[in-house]
Amino acid sequence: MGGSRMITFKCKMCGGDLEFEQGASVAECPYCGTTQTLPKLDDDKRANMYDRANHFRRQNEFDKAMAIYEQILQEDRSDAEAYWSLVLCRYGIEYVEDPVSHKRVPTVNRVQYASILADEDYKSALQYADAIQRGVYEAEANAIAEIQKGILDISKKEKPFDVFICYKETDANGRRTPDSVLANDMYHQLTKEGFKVFFSRITLEDKIGTAYEPYIFAALNSAKVMVVLGTKPEYFNAVWVKNEWSRYLALIRAGADKTLVPAYRDMDPYDLPDEFAHLQAQDMGKLGFMQDLIRGIKKIAGKDEAKTPSVVQQVVSGGANIDNLMRRARLFMEDGDWNSANEYLDKVLDENAEYAPAYVGKVQTQYKLGKEDDLSRCLEMFEESSNWKKAMRFATPEQKVRYEQFLSGALATREEHRKDGIYNDAIKQLNKASSPEDCEKAKKLFESIAGFRDADDKQKECTEAALNMIYNKAEADCRVAERRIADAKTAHEYERIGRVYQQLGDYRDSKDKEKACFNRAEAMRLNLYNSACKKLETDDATALASAEHILQSLSPYYKDSSDKLVACKEKIKVLRDYETAKKKQKELDGATHTIYTSREFDLLANTYDSFGERYDSSDLAAECRRKAETIRGEVYSQAVDEYNKASTINDYERVAFSFTQLVSYRDSEERATKAKQKVAELKAANAREEKEREERQAKEQLAKEKWEKAKKVIGITVMVAIVIAIALYFLVLKSLFAYNKAASALNEKKYDVAYSTFASLKKYKDSENKVAATKEAAYNDAEAVYNAGQYDTAASLYLVAAGYNDATTKCVKATSQMDGTAQGELLVTAIDYAQDDTYADCPDYAELWKEIAAYYACGSYEATIAIFKNLTNTSKSETNADNQKE
């Protein structure tokens, strides 16, 4: 059965990995603990786009992030999360960790006059969100609206600025930039000229420890001129620098009467941001730059015009007519005839353009208010309208007091309305709360309107509901734990539940429950520990494995469980090694008894010694040594019998090899020496016989030569010719018979017979080629059986192919894979090859094989390979010598 696919997504607060099932709309980050809404992630492309956009937003590169969210909405206009993300970028929302609660809280870096609650994208987010998402959006938006209101309250108290200097203060290493120095000089020059200048280094120096946004917002909105200066392209595009000048450009695009002046130095003006392409940039390195800048700012700010103070007065000429017109306008407003009311108010203003009550009337018609007193209950921000501002500008002192009372009443009404909305939202949140987190959210809403209605009592109700949920959950978890097996995980679960009760403090019987849970956890761990210790005392593999599992679950904090675990693992290892040794002993018992088997028994006895007094190691070690001694006795007895029966060099060499393998057993060294002496004696006798044969051949040759000189008579010559012809005929028949026999042997893959026969025929027909073909065939077959793991057969075939390709080296390699007995047999075969009559004219061949046998008996594989190579070279030399003789 298939399940929901798990999706990984980056937390939009801290950037950690969120895992949630496909289709989920809300998730909690395991790193920062924030409950957050999720986008529609139908495919990897959209997921990647969200990850990139959220990355830019977390880096405060809001414009880049907004561009990607817009692309997402082009594909799906119903994605609530994309609308909400646009809102976060528009208001420059950054989530930072609260040092007290360690929770992520929003900060506003791009304040707007318009409330976030009136934002169209926010409304779209609510429209397309599901019920759970909508609750999260509303809670976050209300929190941001509160922050926004506080920023606006502070910014209203700030005096307006003439010039805003935008620059990068520090570089990547935290040092002051050249831009900072240039901005500092510019600040002092402009200040001397009487301008009020916003320069963050000085303007915000007394604001340390508070949020800067209210003061930056006030300066951006009041300054008539912004100078953006820089010495590097990357400084112009630094996150916070761009945040300021992009917001200022947005105000200009919205119709604000403002001017932005880019100023650069030591860089190419074409490297300025693309957004400045339509602006006239200034080179700060140009002579007279500062004078030109000051003169331009004066023209923009109007400080070069002579201003004379004027007294605003209400013109009262035509007073009776104005009164009648105003009465008519007020009657129309009471009747809700807003068009007629506006018409008469315009007539009043035609009479007196500075008549404040007419502008107040205009405000009434704009917001559909029948009476002036209705302004006190207006929920709309009428104070932002141009008509209200004119009314306050032209109002008499008495009128201004009255209008300010209207505004105060409106603000109070709005605040009441705001708190009422929060109260209702909090009630809904509390009523539908299904978790302590839900209760905490409702409590925060009530906390934000402390003192309103029964909000303070409701906070306590939220706390009580949350505690009750936590208590009930702990009770349920206890019941589940009681049904689980008693292991370390269950003990840990009881401890976790105990900490939950601990957090509840004096709530109900939480302290008793806490103590009970911790006691259960401790008792469970103690029982497990004691059980493991008891099992550790045994030599049973199953019990030790169980003890290891228990101690691993308890390590490293419970008592000395870590030390016990080390001891347990060591005991398991020793037991495993012991079982391996017994298995090896069983294998040796069933193996053929050779000198190598005795050595294996000796090594195994040493292994048993390493176990000390454990198990029955001493008895088994003694048994292995007895078996090794018995085998050596058998090998010795066999070698003695062979010595007594030996008659050939081959016999004595084999006996010498056997005694050499026995090393210092009894008189093995002495017997090996005697066998080698016999070999030397027989070789000397053979050498004498060979010398006598050569002398006979020399005499026969001399007689033959004399016979040739003595042949005078034709009859004798003819007779000799006939005899020679007959001899040659039988010689040819003999060679033909031998050739056919060798060819049959080659076809039957009897390579040793074929090789020796073809080699004895020398240049008869293509015998030399057949010798090479035999070696090649033997080599190829050797390769096949070697790869199949038949090393004995392969070594014999490589022996036949000696001198062809790397057959010599391969022979040694195959021999090294064989057991000791098979190795000795192969070397004996090699010596037999060397002593065959076929090689009677190559005595060095036999000597080389004997030398190989002696080296190999000592285990010197490198020496063996070297001698094989020497043998190959000798064979080639002999072949060349034969060719030259022929």
C-alpha cells in the first residue's frame, strides 16, 4: 500500500529543513519551533522557486524575492502562501529570535502608512487559504499591524528632514568604508548650509538599543532629496543600502515630490544600478561637486527663495452667504445626498478658499458622515486626507481644538474597534484550541489587549486550558508507557513524561506524578542494569548479546554501564575467537596429515594459550601440541623409510626435502645432510660416467675418420653406401614413427609426451615449430584451468610451457596456491623432467631444477622466480647453440 510522499522544505523563519506530508498546509519547524503555513508544492520546480525566494527574503533582499513570488502566482493565482509572501516582502518582515522566549518574532523593515490588514495581497491570501492557514495568517498580520502602529506613532513625532544620505557604513570585515567618510563630509557641509540632514551614523547614534525603522521611515517620507553615494558597485547594491533607495524610488513612483541624486567616485558610472539609468548621476571626484550639489538641493528644497512669514486668517467677507451655503451643505449631508453637499461645499470654497469648516465637510462627504460629530466615531483614517490637512491648516485656534477632539475620539473608537476584533479572534482561537500551542496563541492575543473587557481573566483561562491539555496528554502517555515492554526506551519515555509533569509545577497532582514517573524510570533502568550484569557473568553467547544490547541502551550515563559495555564486548570477542579456534581444529582434524598440518596445530595451540584459564583452553592447547607431535613423528618415520629405500638422485632429494621441512625434529638435520651428501655422490658418479662416454665418442669419431681415409676400394665403398642407405632408411622410419606419435599426443593434449618427442626430433620436418605449438597450447590450457582455480593442473601445464611467454612466472604463482604436498610432488615431477633421456645433452637443466627444489623448500619464492627466468634463458641459449650446430 502506498503512503503520502514526504516533502522537504526550508523553514521561512530560520532556514532549517522542514519535513511534512504532501498536502499539508501548516507545519512546525523542529529547529526554531515556529508554526508556519506551507505553499503548494506540486512539483520540484515550484519547490525550488520557493526555496530561492525564501532565501532572498531571509537575506532581506525583498525585491528579488518579490519577483520570484510573482512568477509563482503567474502559474497559480490561487496560491495563498505566494500572496502572503508578497505581503512579507512589501512590509520588509524579518523574523528574529526573541532573546527571552527564543521564539521567532517579526520586525518591520519597510513600514507603510497603509495597514497590513488592508493590503490586497493579504486579503487574497485569506481568500485562498484553508481554515488552518487563515488562522495563522490572521494572527501574524495582527502582530505586524501592532508593530506597524507603534512605528508610525514614533515616526509622527519626528521633525521632517530636508536631505537623506544613503550609503554603506562598513565593509565585510566590519571596517568603515570610504563611503562612510565621504558621507560624513557631506553631512557637515549640508548642515552648515542650514539643511536638516538624515545621516545614520550621527542621526541614529542616540537610538542604540531601539529599532531604527521608525526614524528611517520618517526620514524617507519627509526628505525632499536623497543622495545615494558610493565608491563600488557592490556598495550601491548592498542589502540595506538598496532597501533605503528602492523605498525612496517607490515613493517617487507613487507621485511624491522627491528627488534622488546618485553620486559616485572612483568607478565607472555605467556600473551604477539599472534603476538609476534615468537619473543624472554626479561624480564626487569632479571639482566643485559639493557646491553644485548644495545649489541643486537648495532649488529643490526651495531654500533659495526669500520667504516672508504670513498669517493665515479666515476671510469672513460674504459671511452671510457662506453661512447659508454651509447650512445647505450640512442638510444635504444629513440626507445622504453627497453629490449635492459637495457642490455646495465647492461654492463655499469659491467664496473663501481658506474656510476650514468647508474642508471638514469635504471629509464628511468622502467618508459618508452625516454630522461633524460622526468624525469621532469614524473608523477610516480621515486624518490622512488632503481636505482634513487643509482644515487643520486654516482652522482658527478654537476650530483646531474642536477638530483635534474629533480626531481623538476617532482614534479611541478605532482602538476600541481594533481591540474588539482581537478579543473576538482570541475567543475563537480559544474555543477551537486543540493543543497548548493554540491556547498560547489565544493568550497572546488577550495579552495584546490587556485591561480590555475580561481579557485579563481570559489569559488565565488560556493558561488553565493549556495546562489541562498538557496534563491530559501526559496521563495518556503514561497509560501507553504502561503497556510497553520494560526497556531503556520505555524508561526514557517515563523520564520525558516526568519532565512534562515537572513543567506543570503545582498543577493538580503533577508533583506526585512527576516523582512517580522518575521513580519508574529509575527502577526500570536498575532492573535492566542488574539483568545485564548477571548475564555478563555467563559464557553463553545469547546471554552476552542480550547484555550488550541492554548496556548499549543504558550507556553512557547510567552508573558504570559504559565500562560494563566495554567488558561485555571484549568477552563476546574472546568467545567468538574461541569458537573460531575450535572450528579450525575440527577442519585440521579432517585434513591430510603433512608437515604443514603440524605447524597449523602448533599455531592453534598458541591461540588457545592466549585465552588463559578461560573455558577448556589448556586441555585443547595440549591436545593440539600432541597432534602436531604425532604428525611430525609420522612424517619422520615415512622419511626414514624412504631414505632406506632410496637409490636415485630423485629419491635422495625428496628425502632431503622432507627432513629439511622437519627442521630440528630429532635428528632430521643430520639425516637431511646425509641425504644431500648421497645426492652429491650420485651426481659425481654420473659426471664420471658422462666423461667416460664423451671419451668413447671421441675415440669412435677418430676411428670413423681413419675409416673414411682407408676407403679405397669401390666395392667397399658401395658396400658402405648400401649399409649407410639402409641405416638412413631405418632412421627415417624411426623418426616418422616418433613424429606421428608426438602429433597424436598433441591432439590428445598429452603435452608432456608431445613436447619431449618433438624436442628429440630436432629439425625433422617441422618438429621445431611443433615444439613451439605444443608450448603455446599447453600455456593456453594452463591459463584456462588457472582461472578456474585448478592450480595443480595449471602448474603442470605451465611447466611444459617453460620458456613460452611468462609461463615460468605463472608456474611459480600457481605452485604457491597449492598445498605443501602438491607443491613437493610438482617439484619432484620437474626434477624427473630434467633427468629424462630427452635432455641427456643438457645436464644443466637437471641441476637448475634441483636448485629450484632446494630454494622452494626454504620458502624463497623470489629466488624460485629468478631461477625460472635463468632456466628460460638457458633453454633459449641451448636452442640457439643447436641451431648453429645444424
